[in-house]
Amino acid sequence: MKSRLLAGVAAVVLAVVGAILVVSYASGADARAVKALDPVEVLVVAKPVPAGTSVESLLPFLTAQTLPGTAVAKSALRSLDTFAGKVTAVELLPGEQLVAERLTAPETLQSSGAVQVPEGQQEISFQLDPQRVVGGRLVAGDHIGIFISLKTGGIEAKPDKETTQLTLHKVLVTSVQRAASAAPSPEPSASGPTAPVEDTSLPTGSLLLTVAVTDVEATKIVYGLEFGSLWLSKEPLDAKDSGRPGIMTKPEVYK
């Protein structure tokens, strides 16, 4: 009886040891297999990224993944350290590796007109003076906030009150056209060519902006242009949205 009990215990111990050895070998095999594939950690797109998004705003849209070396593109990026000041040349989709060719200088994007309209959206254009367009410093690929002001009718309970609201957030600018302005050439001096002078003059002439929006947003812009006025802010994708101010009226201004 005692010998049978010892034999049973020994069998159980051997079974447990065997299971541990099998699991250990399998884990080691997986590790050896991964090591043989020369794994590389690269940046992969986790959420859709609109064309024209700045590198400084990209990190929330990316994730770091370890992939087999054979599956990694030659120009895949491991970090964004050396790409400051650049923007995405096209829309980036979830699952794709971030490669160097997807990033470009903002002026290149603007000159090539490569800002792609997000799927399902439409473009609409409107003309504003420079002071309403961040001093005229907007370029294709920027994102803006659109404020709509109405002299009357902004609040149903108080239809005679003036109102302002930041109605649309982070709208993609697809094109910026500026009115031509003639700048006088500097007079040559008797002592030689005139030294270059920094241009600190105020922007002149109106700007024609084209933005990508939904059908509802386009309707709001047209209504604001027809029956009120617009003002724009430069609102990058990582700009904080505090949930305020809602609809602004005279009493709200001083709160």
C-alpha cells in the first residue's frame, strides 16, 4: 500500500516537472524565434491623422510597436526627435508604420496643394481680413477654430442680444490665397546696394481660405457669413478644450 502511494506521488511530481519543462522550452523557443527575426521597435499610427498635422502634435496619434525586422520599412521611424517643424504630407491611417516620406516641410505642403480632404467632408471657401485670420499667418494644413458672432437671435430666450460662440473646433485648412500687394523696391544708395531690411509692416489685403468640414458645419459657416461675422483662431489638434465659453453675451464677458 505504501509503495503504491509513493509511486503515485512520484508520478504526479514527474508530471508537474514535465509540464514545467515543456512550458519553459516553448517560451524559450518563442524568444529564440523572435530574436532570430531581428525585432525592431518603430512608430505605428494608432488613430487617423489628418494631412498637415505638425510633428509636435503627432505623439497622441502614435504607438510604439516591436515588429520583425523583415516587416519593417527601411525608412520607418523610431522617434520624432529629428523631425521638428515638419507636418504630415498625407492623411495617416491606423496600422501603418510612420515612415520618413510621410513628413514634409509646411511650405512644401502649401505649395504643392497636397492637403487631402478627409473622407466624407467637403470644402468651402470664405474671405476675411488679416486681423480675423491670425494676422494672415495661416497656411494650408493648419487647424483653426471658427467663432461666429450674431447681432441678434443667438439665444432663443433673448433674441435681441448680441452673441459670440466658438462654434467649430480644429477645422482643417486646405488652402490659403492672399490678395497680391505691390511692395515698393528700395531706392539704391550712393554707397552701394541697400542692406536688407526686416519687413515689420502689417499684412494688407484680404485672404481667401478654404476649409474641410461636414455638411452641417458648412451650413453654419454660410449662415455666419450671411447674417453675422466670423473670426478665426489657430487651434492645433492638441489645443486644450475647456468646454467653455459656450455662448458669450455682454454679462458673460466680465464673469
